[in-house]
Amino acid sequence: MKVQQFEDKFLAHYSYAILSECESKVALIDPGRNPEQYYEFAKQHGAQIIAVIETHSHADFVSSHLEIAQTTGAAIYASAKIGAAYSLTPFDEGQDLILGKIVLKAINTPGHSDDSISVLLIHDGQPKYIFSGDTLFIGDCGRPDLRESGGNMDAQREKLAAKMYHSLREKLMPLPDDVILYPAHGSGTLCGKALSDANSSTMGEQKAENWSLQPMSEQAFVSELTTDQPFIPAYFPFDVELNKKGALPFQESVSKVKMLSSVSDQSSLDQHIWIVDSRPQKDFKQGHLAKSINIMDGTKFETWLGSMIDPNEQFYLVAADTATLERLIARAASIGYETNIKEAFVADDGPETMPVLDIDDFSEHQQNYTIVDVRNPTEVESNKIFADSIAIPLAELEDRVGEIPMDKPVAVHCAGGYRSAIGSSLIASLTGGAKPVYDISEHIKEFDKQPTEH
């Protein structure tokens, strides 16, 4: 037996391959959008992929389950509650998948969603691993607010949180302490709020250390789980539905994106569509095309692309070179956004510029600036850096830009410089040069004594 963990660092996503060496068969759990690494694993071991297990319909990434099934003939296993548009083998409590000496047992663990399952791996009659999906994380558990659809949303999330309380205590905590925990996400995901940096643990460690497994009343648990969760990116509900339907084959879909070597005349572009410029903020400020937002090629590119661009919106994608363009198209595909790209092209300049902040003048005369804080509400509440700043979360900025007074130059900040590059470029574009818009960028660290996320 061999268990292989695969990591998508950008989405803090873990997927798994389980190999039965005696039968040369592989089962996959929660695969990411690009299936090539799973095919390579099977090829290296001379094995056949015969099953793809989905622990639930994912919100934060697009799975390749349907493509893998169509390519290899593997069966898709998921809860009957998932509402899939594709053919699947129901995999709910009491149902097993057998690979040689390996038994994979479905355990219904609703809480993150009603269709959530965990998968217990038993080898030679002994429980060895629990693949917990988005139910139990290392240091945390899955959030209960990603399936809300109208009506009383508070009641919906509280109902799911109560289910999580019972799933953890009745389904997972009884597992032996030496069972290894393999979750679907690690630190950096928006599917929880307090995840550890570790990529695996044991049930014993989690029973001792994980807040969600400690003795408490259901009411106290529900209150804690539903408080201070991160924001929900615009693309999350879209990905839930796309995963229920099944995405287009990865390579086929990304190859359809129209790529240009350059754009000589911006008048040929649709002026109503955002241009996502992925270049470093210094290059962006020196020259960019009109109606551009600076979502840099960084670790949170997918998150902020899917937060600033609506799932039903088209956009142009800009990078400094063709290789970067191709890589970012693939990253956009990991959240299902490759079909939103109207055109992708290389650019190293443009007619629009943004001024660079004189940090000494700002330090001495903060009252002469309108300061906009684009961090999340919990960050602002715990650590307001400038007393007179206006707090507008970045994900809400486009809709709320009218709340920003334009009687003074505007200075935008976050916690490290990535989000402020997006926010300042957005404000500058939407306000049309009414006043200079500055990015405080990494200089914020000179004012912030409690640095948080970027």
C-alpha cells in the first residue's frame, strides 16, 4: 500500500492517491483541475486509476473528477446527496470501496456541507488513515457558510454548524488515536479560519489540540464556528455548481484561450471589460492600459482573481511574457476561470501611470490624505493602523468606491502590499484621475506593529 499526498500551494489544497500494490490499482481523493500528476503517479507504479472519490462538491477549486473518469474509465464515488449531473457510484455510510487489502469506508460527516463525507482507510483489518475532506482540518474544522442560497442564511449556517458538532464527536472522535489525519486543505485556505501549517496529523493530536474537538456545548461550538469566518470569494458558489456538473477537460479548455503576442492599439479592446494586469506593481505603476487592475502573479492570484472578477464576467489577462501568461491561464483554470478570459496578451507598458507615494511626506502629513484600509474586517478590528482610515474590504471595493471622499489624495493600504496594489489600481481606474491614488505598499510595515496576512 502507498498513500501519496499532492499539494497545490496556491489554493492550500491537498489531494491524494491510494495505491494497492498487490492489484496495481489506484483510487484518487479530491483531485485538482490538472489531472496530469495523477496520471504520472499511476504510470510510475504501473497501475490503473479505477476510482475517483469526491468528499463533497468543492467551493474553492475545480476538480478533474469527470475528466479522469472519461479518460481512464474510473468510477466516480460521492455521496448521493451531492446533486451531481454526471453518473456516479453512491458512496455513503455503510458503503465500501475495496482495493486488494485496502478497504475505503464512507462516513457521512455533514457540517461543512450536507454532502460531505470522510473516507476511512482500513488496511489488513486496521484503521490507518482518515481522509476528512473539509470536515476536520489540522487545528480547525470546515466552515458551515459556503452553501447558503437565499432565505434565512443565519439559520442555514447554524444548522450546518450543529451538524458539524455531531459529525466530529460521533463520527471522527471515536477513531483510534494513531489514525493519521489527511485533510483536503491546509493553512491559507478560506475554507476555515485557524488551520495549522502542518499537512498531516493524528486523531490523537487533534483530540488534544484542535479547538473544535474540545469539550463544549453544542451552542458554544456553533457560536464559535459561525463567528469571524473569512470572506467568501465571488467564485465559491460558481465552483460548487461547476463541480456538480463537471468541468471541461483541462488541457482542451486552456488551449482554447486566445493568446496574442501583444496589443498595439487598445481601441481594439472592449472598454467595458477589466484588464487583469499580473505584472509587478512597480512595472504596473510605470505604465499600464486603461481599465486595468493589478492582480500580481503571486501566491494569492487565484483567490483575488476569483474575488475581484465575477464568475459571469469576462476579462483580459496581461503578463510580462508568454510563459507567465500560459502559467496564469492554468492557474485561472484551477478555479474554472479560463473560460472567462476574452484574450490574453503580453504587455510591458501602457499610457496610464500611477504616482509613487512620497513616504516621508505621508508620514509627516497623514491628515492630507484619505487613507483607505482594504483589509478584512477582523484584521481591522484587531489592529486599526491609522485612526482616521476608511475601512472597505477589498472584495467589496468596486461596489463601494463611491464612499471614498475625493477631496484629498487617496492612500491605500493592506497588511503587506499585495491587496493594496489591487485596491489602489481599482480606485484609480474607477475615479478617473479625480485625485492622485497612492499605494502605501510594503511601507505599511513601518506603521504596523502587528503584521498580519498580506
